[in-house]
Amino acid sequence: MLHLLAGLTCIYALACVKVVYGQNEKGERFLCTAVPIDKGSCPVQSLPVQSASVREEELRNTGTQLRETILQQKETIDNQLETIKELTSKLSRCEADSETFRKMNKDTMDDVPKDPNDTMQSLKDRLENLEQMRANISGASFPNELRNLLQRRLEDLENQLLVKVNELEEEKSQLYNETVAHRQRTDSTLNSLMNRISELEKGGAGFKSPENFKISLPLRTNYLFGQVKKSLPEMYAFTICMWLKSGLSPGIGTPFSYGVPGQANEIVLIEWGHNPIELLINDKVAQLPLSLSDGRWHHVCITWTTRDGLWEAYQDGQRLGSGENLAPWHPIKPGGVLILGQEQDVVGGRFDATQAFVGELSHFNVWDRVLRSTDIIAMSNCSSYIPGNVVAWTDSNIEVFGGASKWPLELCEDRLFDN
């Protein structure tokens, strides 16, 4: 039939209206097209057709490519599943760590590391691990929904760790404050114990008389000192006398200092290093020709009046120097702090160890007038004792701190109170 079709001549009344296909023995396909009557017979065209074996080969290649694509996709899926499994494991560990932190707030302090610094460092290391994990999640190729879920969970854990770090920082600050307070309480307790020991050494009955004692400042530090409980009133003149024995050189340091708000150097007696002994009033300076660094007891008196700023300096009853124009017409301000053994950089504190007095000090008295020279001489040779009308040297008026101590008086003990 196909052979016959190949040889047909298509003749129609008007035109060919039908297409006939055929195939010869060689497997070629023929096409008969419609032509007008006057054009003769219908031309036959041949079209090549692929054999069945060629089509099978193409199908075989296509199947192979599909299998390879499926294997590649399966490998990619396996890799993503492995990554998800690894991240899930890390999340489990992070959640376990977070649970541990929550339990630490409820358990006893035995479960907390002794050193807050170690705990904080461990938390910071964990934060770095979480940040690295978040970076890994951002770079991994798996569904956005899972990536977002993992990132949210990591952010929650990171926030919990940050809260714990802040809590530990506050705890560290509180521990520091408690340590400072504990040290202050310890110093106060030591002072009380040393005073009690001094009383017991004297038989528990106090000194023989309220003024018959001295204070000892054995070390050049910034925490040993005595303090007068009373403050000074406003004064237009004064006399300050004391017995002192310096224990170190060069410079005796600061036997006493009086500071008021706004002026830490209202009245100061100081010898610093190889400089001369200086008297400061309202931060104005006068150099005194005194020599007190030989390690022996000396009686020292200083007088001053606001009128023309006149001053005098006595050592062992002798007037060794005088001058004028030292803070003239400046009244001594009231309401300050009077310290024995230290120079004040602020009122009542901020001491400098290099300016501290080292030795023993006794009979520190203050008057609001200029004493006569005869009175000063009598006190220096132990033939008379005149207590100060502003500050009197009595046990109840003097406090000691930082390891300074009170001891019975030995100097002039047999002659001070004969009159």
C-alpha cells in the first residue's frame, strides 16, 4: 500500500485538498501535496525518520542524566540533613547550658564558681560560640524557615547569656563594696581592741589623770592618725602648744592640720623632706626656725593673731622666731576637722603617707588667745600645766585610727601636776 501511494498522481477538479503520507523500503517517508490540475502530477517529497534504535539511545541517555541528577540532589539533601542534625545538637547543648544557668540562680552558692571573673570569661566564650554558630547558620544552604527558627533560638540564648553576664558584673561590684565595708569594720574593730588592750595594760582603771597620756604613730602611712572630737570656733587669735618626739627623718611630717570646707589648709604645721618647718594659715605660708627631728621630746608653741598676721614660734620655752603679714585680717573659720599626724588634702581625709608624722605626741592644747611667754615657759619646764580653753588634751577628746594607740605619759610625769 505504501509503495502504491508513493506513485500516485493527485488530480483534483480545482486543487489538491488532501495530503497522503507513505514510506518505502528504506524507511523514508513520502509526502504528497495537492496541486492544481494544470500542473501535472503531485510531487512526492521524502522526509528522514529516525530509526527505533536511535530513539532508544536518546531515551537511554536521558534516563542516565535523570539518575545522575537524582543522585546529586540526594547527596545535597543528605548534606543538609547532616548540617541540620549538627546544628540541632549544638542547640540542645546550648539549651542545656541555659537550663544550667537558670538552675544556678535557684541552687546554693556552692554551685557557683568561686571567682566571678572565671564565670564571666566562660560566659563570654559561650557568647562567642553562639555568634559563630549564627554566622554558620547564615552561610548554610537550607530552607529560610528553618534558618530563621535557628537564628531566633540562638538570639534568645545569647540574650539570656548577656543578662547573666550583667548580673555577674553587678554581683562583682557588690562584692567589692562589701569588701571595702568589711575592711572598714575590721579597722574599727582593731582600733577598739587596741584601745581595750591599752586600758587592760594600765589595769583597767584608765590613765592616772585624763590628760596623762600620749598617742603613738609608729609608721609613716596614710591611715594612722588621731582626731580631735571637737571642732574649732571662729577665732581671731590662737595659741597651739604640744609635746612631740619625731621618730623619722628627713622631715617630721605633719604634727597637726585643721581643714574647713573650701580650705583644707586652714591651719597646718608641716615639715616635708628637707624643707624648713612651715606654718600655713588659709594656705599662706611662714617658715619657722624650729629643729625637731633629733628623736627627742620637744615642747612646741605657736601663736598668731589676725591683726597684721603676727606670729611667734617657741621651742622648749624659747622664742626662736616671729613675723607678720601671715594671713592678716583672716579669721579662723569654724566647723572644720582637726587631725593629728596627717595633712588633709580634703576635709577629714585623702592623706599622703609622705607627709605623715611618725613618732609620739602629747598635750595638744588650743587657746583662742595669745598666751604670755611666761606661761609657755612654765609649761615647757613642767612647772605648770594650763589646759586649752578651746581644745583640752583629755582622753575623751581624742580618738585614734588605723593602728595609732594611746599610752601612759612618761615625760615630766613627776612634775607636771605639782601646782
